Amino acid sequence: IGLFKTILFLIAFYYISKFVLRIWIRNKIQQHLNKHGEEIYDNHIQNANKQKGKVTIQTNSSKSKKSSNEEYADYEEIKD
């Protein structure tokens, strides 16, 4: 009887946690869309309005610059 109760408990725990996680994840996605949805929509509209074939590069100026002490190593192909 103890093994049967344990198996029954595990099955019930599985289905309950599956149901709760589904609701929780749906809620988190909805919160994220409410928070960032307008920004995502604006970026989509900006990208749709850009001219085709035009290349743009966006950089974050807040990132630190690489130090000038780094050296460039030439690539040499090794033939077997």
C-alpha cells in the first residue's frame, strides 16, 4: 500500500506541477510582452521602414573599448 500511495502521489504531483507551470509561464510571457511590447513593435516598424540593401551598424557606446596593447596574430593555413 505504501508503494501505491507513493506512485499515486508522484503522478498527482507531476500533473499539478505541469498545470501550475503552464499558467506561471504564460503569466511571465504576458508580463514581458506588456513591459517590452511597445519597444519590440517600434523596432519592428523601424526595420520595416528601412531601405532594402542599406547596411546599418548599431553599437553600444557603453561597452568598454579594447585595449590598444593587444596584438594581431596573422592566420596561416597549415597544409597536411
